[in-house]
Amino acid sequence: MSAAPLSSEPINSEPISSAPPPNWVASRHPLGWLINRLLAVQPLRWLLFQQARRLIIRTAEGRGIAWRQRREALRQAAEPLLAQSTDPAVAIPDYYRVRFHAYDAGNLCWAAACEAEQATDAMALRVWPEQPDLQPAAAQRRLRRAIFAAIEPSLAGPVRRALDLGCSVGVGTVALRDWLLERQAEAGAAAAAGSMETEAIPQVEGLDLSAEMLAVARVREAELRAAAQAAAPAASLAAPPAPITWRHGAAEATGLPSAAYDLITLQFVCHELPQAATQAVLAEAARLLRPGGVIALVDQDPDSAVIRRLPAPVATLLKSTEPYLEDYFGLDLPEALRQAGFHAVRRAAADPRHRVLVASR
């Protein structure tokens, strides 16, 4: 799959490190300290939660995202799938039970699961605020293509099995599957031209701690499959892509086999983890990847001028819904990757707000 080139550090570059936290994040900075004090007042924090939620929904619907209508449709379709999406043996860690994104139950509720798709589209639109005519689907495609273009240089061969950790409702997981299929098709065409054996169809899996999120992921995948089949005559379609395997589990203790994966992604996950959990997830990813396998972390960029210059009111609303932001910005993720056993760490700025860290096992 072709994509515009990105600014990226070469594989053999000097070791890279994360920038210091923005002043609105750091507790030691007067602004960060003041924001933390404000958020420590529970009635005020609750009001900020509600204000953040209203702002997000109003802005999204103003850009053409049918937030509330889509929420109700997803819940109606997903509720019957909850049982098959739940592994009763999964233990939910304490860090995952805190308030996230203005939901008292964090990610462990239907509201979070049935609004995640809309929130993800809204996030993609915020990346390019100077383009008011950009549609949500186009913004999402642009964002994901930039991410995968950043990963490609580290892949030395075919990706037979990929795992998306912290997959949420599968927006990034489906995009990953589609990209790998395109990549496989391009390799297959080249192999056919050279009379070589074609690659096997990649297997893609998504893992998340929220069973509600996984139920919604199943609904979304089925919708997309039905839409693709309806868009073209059956006779012109190749075999449909293999279904994504959705797994209920913790990213730091997956129970999956060692050295089984060629590629592991964490798309917008690390900023929602305390530092100890991030380090545990990286150790687990190192166990899961085969030698030469690749990990890719996509998240907020500490070097982003947009992130560092957030106005104090916006920063306060953001911190009110993201309990582990200071942990995220305070962790040197490139160094954490190296300590987990990864090498050849690369950094690419995917867009004005987000970076991709790619490393090899």
C-alpha cells in the first residue's frame, strides 16, 4: 500500500528518548499543579467530566458524526453478543476500573463501548482542525494510513499473524487487517509475476479487557463485511477476508503462545495505562513476538507543538478524563521498549498530534 512518506528516524539512529512532559501535565510545574488541585475537588471534577462530555458530543455532531443515534443502534445490536465476548476467567486489574473519558465505570460499560467509534472519528477530525470539510471516514483513513506507512520500513517480510492489543471496538484492528490484506495482495501480485509462491492470508486478532467493547467490535465487523458484499456483485468478489479473532483478556497477561506473532500494535493505548502496566504490556509483547517480529505503539506525541501548547482550559478538561496522562508523558517509552528487549527503535510523527514508535524483537 502506498502512502506519503513520513518524517522518521532511521533504524540505526542514535537512541531516542521522550521529551519532558508538557507543563500542563507535570505536577511539578505551577500550571500542572494547579490543574491537579482543581481536579482533586470532586464536585468540580464531576462538572468538568460533564462539560468535557457535552463538548465532545456537540463538536462531533457538528462535524457530521451521528453520535447519539449510532450509540443506540450499536447497543441494540451488541447486547446479544456480550456472553460470547466475555471470558469469565479474566481478572480486571484495578487500574482499569477508574473513571475514563467521563464515564464513571470507565471502559466497563455500554456507554463507553457504544460511543467509542464516534469518539475515535472525532479524534481523527481534531488532528486536522484547519480542514473543516474533511469527513470523518476520510480523516480516519488518512490517520491509519500514516500509521501503517510508519510501520512498513521495519517489516522485513510477510506478516502471517498480527495482534492488536487494547483493540477497543476494533476501529484500528479492522484498519490493520485491511492494510495487511493490501500488503499481502501486492506481494502476491509480485510473486505471481515472478512465478513464486504467494503468501498466506494474514490472521489478525484483537484483544481487550472490556467485553462490551468486544461485543461492539463484532457488530462493526459484521456491518463492514455486509457493506462490502453489498457494494460489489458476488461473482466479482474474491473470498472474503478471514474474520478477526476477538479475545477478552489483559494485554499484560494474554495467555497466548510465545513467539507466535509477526506484528503487535498498541493503537492509542499507552496513555490510558499507569507506567507499571505499560512496562508489563511491553514485556508480554516481547514474549509474544517471534524473533524479528515488530511492535508499534501509536499515541500522543510529547514533541508535538499542538500538544505542548494546549490552552489551560482545554488541558484541564483533557486531564479530567484521562487519569494516567502524567504517567504516560513521564515514561520514556523508547527506553522502556529497549528495557523490554526490543531494538532498532524508530520514531515517526504520524500527524501533528501523534507519533508511532516502532521496534523489533
